[in-house]
Amino acid sequence: MFTAAHWEQAEGALRLAEAGATTADQRAGAACARGFLAYIASVLGPRDRLDEAQAALGRTSALLPPDAPGRPLLDFRRGLVAENLLHDRTAAWIAYRRAHEGADRVGDELLRSYTWRHLASLSLAAGELERAREGFRASLTIREELGFTVGVAPALAALAEVSEPAEAVRLRAEAARLVQALGGVPVWLARRLNPVPAPTPPLDGPA
């Protein structure tokens, strides 16, 4: 997700997880990861894998009870598919709200940082600037508190989209410095900010 590379290694690791899953929870977790990998590959990778993503997330839903701890993450990933592959903002909003409430219930702060950000993005698309600012600020605050460094730069760049011009320049510059310090990741943000030419990822190494 951060390097947009190492697809074969990711597939290999996921196949091992799928082969080793013995309980319903483990199979659900592997299926959810399969759906997410197919989604990421569709957005950043070499080919469209929408059908695979939908099928895997459907399997996950069938395996998880309604109140399972893994439900919020599933809902969030369904929101990603709805928003970015199906271009259905209404379905995405519903899924993100469900994920947001579920993450709050189970105390998953990292997931809440994602749901805040994606709900804010939909608010921005709908012209609701104050709601978007609230969500982007909340996402950034959580990521800074968690020390989720690789996620702070995207949060800064997102907040810049709804900030006054001078503040937006400062936020983008801060995001660019972080991306540069991390060696050009996330690569999709490095391309957008273009602080320095992003390095070409090696053909092998960790995903």
C-alpha cells in the first residue's frame, strides 16, 4: 500500500495465511486481507481485481457474526471499494459510518483515523467544508498521538485541501518533508507533492 510494489511477495504471504487458517475467525481475517490486497492492486497495481475484492469481502461477511471485532475493518474496506472502484459515494458513506462507529466501540484508534479521513473526503466532495475540516483534523491528531508516522503525511496533505492558503502551504511543506524523510513513501503522495523524485523500489525485499 505504501510502496505500490512487491505484489508477488504480498500474494505469497497471503496464500500462506489462507493455507494456515483453521478457525472461522482466521479464515475471515485471511479473506478480508485478500479483499484488501485485490482492492489495492486495482487502485495502485497492474490490473483491475474488483470482482476478486468483492467476492473476498463477501466471504468475510459470511464468516463474521454481526458483532465480531473484525466487522469495523470489513465495513471500512467495503467503503473503499464502493468509493474508489464502484464510485458509489452513498454506499461508501454508509460503510464508513458503520466502520467509524464500530471502531469507536472496539477502541480501534488507528481505524478511526482512517474512517475520519474518508468521511471527511466525502464531506469535501459534497461541499461540506467545516465537516471535512473536522474529520481531517481528527484523523491527523489520532495519527500523531499514535506515532503512525507514515500516515501523518497523507493526513497533513488532506487537511491542506480545506485550509487557508498560507496554512495549506505550510501543511504541504511539512507533508513533503516527512515523505522525503521516509524515502519517498507513500509513493502516491510523493508523486502528488513531488518533494524529491521518489526512489525506484527494489525488485525484492519486504512488502
